[in-house]
Amino acid sequence: MAMAGLGYRREMADWDMSLVLADFFEVAPENWIRRDRSPLHRLRASGRPVHLHGVSLNLGGDSAIDHSFLRDVRALMDELGTIRYSDHLAASGDAHQLYDLFPIPFTKQEVQRVGDRIRQVQDVLGQQIAIENSTWYTNIGDIPEPDFLGAVAEWADCGVLLDLNNIVVNYKNHGQHSLQEFVERVDLTRVSYIHVAGHEFDARFELFIDTHSETVEEQTMTMARQLQRTHGLQVLLEWDNDVPSMDTLNQELTCLTPFMTT
């Protein structure tokens, strides 16, 4: 069973990907629609699936859902033979596509409003998507974050892409739910797979920032392996900035292999 995946990035274009110890890959559809997709087909030819994880659905925004974009995504999914498509439980711009993520207030009203937008996306695609819990640096609302995530997923009847690193970053910055407490409040039967990554402290803002530019913290790695063992969940490593050598990525992927111990 495929267990440890890797986010495929343009810095890997010249690599011999057969040497990368990933069981599956993930790409942003925005980077591949109407572009040469031969690198993705080479990954698939090696026997490893390619999933889609987007950044521009703007699920938390107010602008109309882009049906034309979704039809392009559906075509890409069919071409790659994947049923895995996810995006963030966040807003990403209304008047202009900012390709950045802004928090959704944790309120009952937003549960229904955003859940209805997710249902609309699923109707166009003809299948479920997964929503990822996002990092946030300020927010409002009276529903605890894990409960808000679960309520949206239930209202929309969608999956969850559980990002463990984002939980850790939010806890360090806001102190509300530890990784263990958050995971205990999630309906793991809705989780399609897991994200792990690294983060950094930015002294300018006195905040931990979700940079995806460092190794995965031990507590995050330990929880990922635990969820693999107990629930058979796949784990994907994201490394988006300052992409290191293949050896470093392979070392991280090896640590994500089930039944490894530290």
C-alpha cells in the first residue's frame, strides 16, 4: 500500500525521480492546466499515483465558484487517473486571485455558507473533494477550530486532508489545541490522507510561519506514524521553499515509512 508521498516541485524537474523514495506524488493543478504534463505522466508510468492539491478554489471567499476552472480540473483528474482533489479551508481572494490563504471565521454561519460552496464544487466535479485545515495568524469566531473543520466537512459531506504541521503552527502561535487534542476531535473516517512539513519562527512578527522549508518536527512525525499504524492513513511530505537535495528528502520520506521507530 502506498504510504509516504511527496509534493512534486519544479526544482525536481531534472531529477531521476525513480530514485525518490515516494509511493505517490501531489501537485497543484493550477501549475499544470494547459501546460506540458509529460513529467506527471512519467511519474505515473513509474507506478506511482499523482494527486491534486489546489490553492485557488477560494472556498471561504464570496466570489462565484469558477466552474470553468473546475471543468479543467476534472479533465486533469481523468487524464491522471486520480480521484484525489483537495483545497484549503480558507479564502484566497475575490476580486483578484492572490494565491494566498486567509482564515474563515469559526462561526455557525460560516459552516453553512462555506459548506454550501463546497457542495457546489462537488456537484460540478461529480465527486467528493477534501478540505485542508489551514494555518492562520489571526481569526474570530466561537467554535473551536477542530469542531469547525468537522462541522464544515459534515455539512458539505466532504473529506478532510489533515495537515499536522498546520495544527502545530497554530498551537505554537495561539495555544488553543495541541496536536494530540486536535487529532482526538477529528473524525478520522473522513480523512483522505495527511500532510506533514516544517516551519520557521519569524522574529519580525514573533510568529511561527508555515514555510514548508524545514525538516518535519519530531512530534509531527510521531503523530503521522501513529495515524499510519492505527488508521492506515497515507502521509505526504510538503517541502515548497528552499527545496533540499534528494538525499535529504529521501531521509525524511524514510522516517515516514510505517513501523519505523525513532
